[in-house]
Amino acid sequence: MGVHSKASIAKNWPERGTPLSTALAQFDEAADYRAERLRREQREWGMMLIAYGDDSYDKKEARVFAAAAVVARQGDWDAFLPKWKTRNPIPFHATDCDSDQGDYQGRDHWENKTLYASNVRQFVDSPLIGAGVAISIPDYWEVFPFAPPDKWWPYYLCFAGVLSSICSIARLSIPPETIKVTFDNDPRKEFNSGQIFDFIGNQPGSLAPCLEDGIEFRNHRTTPALQVADLLARETMKDLDNRIGQNVRWPRQSLIELLRSKRFATVLYDRPKLEEHRAIADSLHADPEKGRAFTKWLASNGIKDSIHTRFRFIAEG
């Protein structure tokens, strides 16, 4: 069932002679009603997309932050997860499995590598779709020196980028679908992540139409779908780390397999990409119309001007 176009709704407009303002108002009301009805139908038919997200970072949390989310309809998750849980009686954690740590310490190295590769193959052979965003931490602080002095702000940029990426996936559906988002819980950044999600969801336009109200936070050990997202977050983090590290390395075979499937993508905020965004943010003051809109946006949200808020303004609208 498709969405009614303006032309089809216009056929039901009032009789000739109705003031244009009244007709337009009635059209807007009809369009809003139809959009809400479509959202209800999607929920009732199980058409809503379900996204699970997790993050990853280097051991010292000093070089790279990454976040990723994996998206599918509930039926696809229901078909995917039983096999995943059978193969992973120990709750899967990508970093530990990949480096023989945590629950995987003491096991044979090749047994861990085989498990990791098997999980990647199931991932590639599934209908799941995903995206990861990674950022160079040192370059972020050099390019955005006026960002709030919170070590997690680079991560929040990744988090917002993941929301944008999965909303792009939702818009590819016909009709466009909405997404229910669940992320791995982490008390260090859960509050601000929730605030960012709510802020985006309350803005007109932007990403809001794609996002179901409210984000959930769950424990990855008891939510296997978060373990799937953790694998993609790990691959995204390693992708950027291998490019900008002291010893540049070839892409990992696991990442190559994921990207070759054409259903997974990574966005990497290295220095050139961050400088590109800094230039865009700085351009606000060169455009009077954008500058006025930015000033109004600052006032309406009760926040102060900074390089970071300029970038946030552009990213959201």
C-alpha cells in the first residue's frame, strides 16, 4: 500500500470557492493522518525495521572510536539469531574473540579465529544490512579544538553518524520505514547518547521521521543482536586504525568480505574528512541567511556558538 500523493489527496479537497488557506490546511491534515496511519500499519504488519548498535575503540581509547548498527525486520532477526546463539554459547565479544582475551582467553588461538570467521560468514550470507562510523580521536581534537571537553564527544559524532546511516537505509524502502533503535548499554555515555537521540527525534524534518520514539539500552551479553553489531563496530574501528596507525596495514579479510556483500558500509572520519567538515562549519559566517538561521537555532535550543555546535547545526539540517 503506497502513500497517497498530493495530487490524489487533492481530488478530495472541498468544493470550489473554498479559501486556498483552508484547502491547504485540510490537505496538510489529510497528509499527516495518512502518514500516521501508514506508521501504524507498518507496526501492525511487522514492517518496522529493528536496529541494534554497539561501539568499539582501541585498547587505550586514544586513537579511534567507532560505532555501528545492523538493521533488519523482526522476521529476519528471528531467522538469523538461533544459529548465531548455537554457535556462540559464550556471549560473543568481537575484540576478545579476535585477540584471545576475556572469555576467550586460554582457548586455542585458531579456534577463536575460526569462530570469528564463521560469524562473519553468517553475517555476509544473511539479509542484514549495516553501517559503521569511525573517527580519528587525535585529529578530532586538533580540528575541533572548541568542542566540549568531554572525552566521549568524538564517539557522539560517530553515534549521530550511525543514526544518519540507518535512516538512509530506511528511506530506501518503499514505502519508507521507521526504525526502532537499541544500543549496548554503557553508563559512561548512555545519558548523552539518549539526549542526542531525543534531540534529533524532536527536530522537524532531519532524521526524525525515520526514528521510532525513544532509544533502548540493553546488555550485549543477554541480547545476541547487539553482539552482531559489535562485530561490525570492531571491523569499522580496525579499518580506520589500520589506515592511520603507525604501521599501515592492508584491510582485514573479514572486512573485505563484509564490504564485498554490498550490504555493509563504513564511514571513516580521518583528518581530511574532519577538515572538510570544519570548513563547512566555518562557512556559516560567510552566508548571511545561514548565519541568521544558525543564530535562531542557537537561541531556540539554548546553546552557545562553537565549532562543534556549528557542525551539529549543519548535520541536523
